[in-house]
Amino acid sequence: MISNATRKGLVTGILMILAGFILQLSGTPDNSPLHFIGYLLYGAGIVWAMYRTKGNKTFGALFNEGFRCFIVATLLMVVYTWIFWVANPKKMDEAVAMQKEVQLKTPGDRTPLEIDQQAKDTRKYFIPMVIAGTVFDFLLIGVVVTTAIAGTLSLSKKN
């Protein structure tokens, strides 16, 4: 049987993916602040999972509910991220090319040949790096939000 928090994590992850699809289909630029809506949905989903917890309102019980929610939502976002970049190799090439341009303008102690080799290596490891960043971002945000809300809710129930 799926727990309530796991179900809410699924809903949260699906809403985040839908927001990503809508932003992508509408042609929203990658640097637009609208892309933060996914993080807003993520935090709201965690709060929703914890706020409606019935019964035990201790910090540990509340954190457990938030943890279940954010782990499921993070897993869905990792799968979405992987599918997105595998399905959009042109977008990946554009990102690597932009990074290469920036490095060529400010080479520092690297030669153009070294910068070219670094771009090839970046292309090779792009998807694992993006997925690692996604995992780290969402787990960190999930822990911070869950800890803050669990602490707040457990203290408010004691008063």
C-alpha cells in the first residue's frame, strides 16, 4: 500500500514535470525566472504532505512524511531530467557550445586546444553531471524545507 506522503510526492513530481513541459512548449527562455515554478511546486508539495499528517505530530513523524514526499518527487525529476536531455541532444550541444564560447573569450591559462578538448569531455559527461546536479539540488532543498516545516509544525502543536 502506498503511503499518503508517497502519493503526495507522486502528485508533486507530476505537477513539476507538467510545469516543465508547459514552459518548454511555450518557448520560455532557459534563464527565465518562470523556471523557478518547479521549485515552488516542490516546496508546496512537501508542505502539503506534512501539514495534513494525521496523528503523531512529533518532529520525527513530520520529517518522515516530508522525506517520503521529497524522495519520490526527486526520483521523478531525475527520470524527467534524463529523458529531457536524451531526447534533446541539440539543446545539449547548444549548452556545451555556449560554455565553450565563454571559455574562449576568457581563456585564462588554457589554450584553445585545451578548451576544445574540455568541451568534448563536457559533452561526454553532460547528462551524468546534469543528473547529479538535479539530485543534489532537490535533495538539499527537500531536506531544508522538510526540516524547517517539521520543526515549525512540531513546535506549534506543543503550544
